[in-house]
Amino acid sequence: MNRIIGTHDVLLVTLDTLRYDVAAELAAAGETPTLVRYLPDGRWERRHTPGSFTYAAHAAMLAGFLPTPAEPGPHPRPFAGAFPGSETTAPGTWTFDAADLPSGLAAAGYHTVCIGGVGFFNKRTPLGSALPALFAESHWEPEFGVTDPDALPNQVGRAAEVVARLPPDRRLFMLVNVASLHQPNWFYLDGASRADGDTRASHAAALRHVDAHIGRLFALMRRPCLVIVCSDHGTAYGENGHTGHRIGHEVVWTVPYGEFVLS
């Protein structure tokens, strides 16, 4: 990562609430061709989230604690705040002397931008302003939120505006929090109604929708660009009687992760 920071833009895309099992199934079935084309070997990496709901997971990720590989190991981190005795900081880790990653990257010359999706990014309350406040520039509108079926295309449009006005010599760190997988997502499933509610099938339909539009986001980024695409947490649809997240269940803790360089 020390060879990346300073020479590459960085794009962090959080597919809010995406379950690993659904992501892996659709990838294997060829139903998410855009993501498969970019993911290493066309597959998601199975990881564990640092938090079981959006705020906790993003607070951790924006401090350098990205989802951890699910298999045993020390798992050095790509980014880490300076912290004496850290066992996950290695020679390849890019370290920053700040409390959060956006501040660390800003000190390294990056323009930091957040394009929010779910309510923790809406800036309508002190809590909804905490994560956006970490960035030099932040955006949220109802059209980016969970109730708009076109939230991702709308966010991509705003990302295009951000990139277009960035000076060529200024590096960019951009977080795009995609709300489409989060409830409500029933409207992505053909034939479903509000009365049907959200299901694992509508969750999958939402991912197919994301795949149909996320290629535009990748295409508009400047090269070279490090891209990290992951979920912040999963969600339950009746497993063991559970619904939703903020619980310690396998479908919540296990998330898909992928990283690649656009060059």
C-alpha cells in the first residue's frame, strides 16, 4: 500500500447490508457480470465485518479496520493509524498519524469525498453527520437513500460531477455508500409488492440492479485507482428466527470483499 498511496486515487464502495452468501451465489451463477469482471478471479473474498451495523462498521473501516479475511492468520492491514504495539501493522501497511483514514489521506494530499446512502450519512442529525464530517466534501440527498430505487444511478451522477471538477494533479479518496441492498428492497423484485416485504430474493434482485449500474462508477474514475468493494454487514431474513442486523449471526458477520486496481 505504500506504493499505492500518493500515486493512485482510492475508491471505497460499501454495498450496505450485502450478504456474502447471496453475493457469492449470484457471482457463480453469472448474474452479476460487471462485478465478476473486476473481482480477482471473478470471485468475492469471504471476510468478517468489524461491525454488525452500518455506523459501527464504517467507523471501524474509516479508521483502517477493513473486513478481516475469514480464514485464520495475522492478516496485516493495508491502512493503519499509528498505534504502538499494533500486531496487524506490517511493513506493507500505509500508516497515518491521524484518528481516521480520511484525515490521514488528506494530510497526504488527497481530496476526500463521501457520497452517502443510508441514514447514517444523511446529515439531518448530529449522528447522521458524524461520518460525513470526516471528509472534506460530503453529499447526501433523499434520491441517494434507501427509498429511491434509482439511488445508485443518482449517486454515480454525483460522483461524475466530483471527478470532473477535480484538478488533474490532486489525488482523490472517495467513499460511496450504496443503499440499494438495505431494506426496503422489495421493489427490485419483479412482481413483488410492499405487502410482500423484503426477502432474500429481493435482496438478490437489488444486487443485480447494483451490478447493472456500478460499471459506470468504475468507468468514470481516473486511472490509476485502487478500488475496494465490500459490504459493511449482512442481514437476516428469518434465519434462526432472526430478521435484520445488529445481531451476532453468521449471515450478518460474513461479508463479501474485493479489491483491484483500475489502470
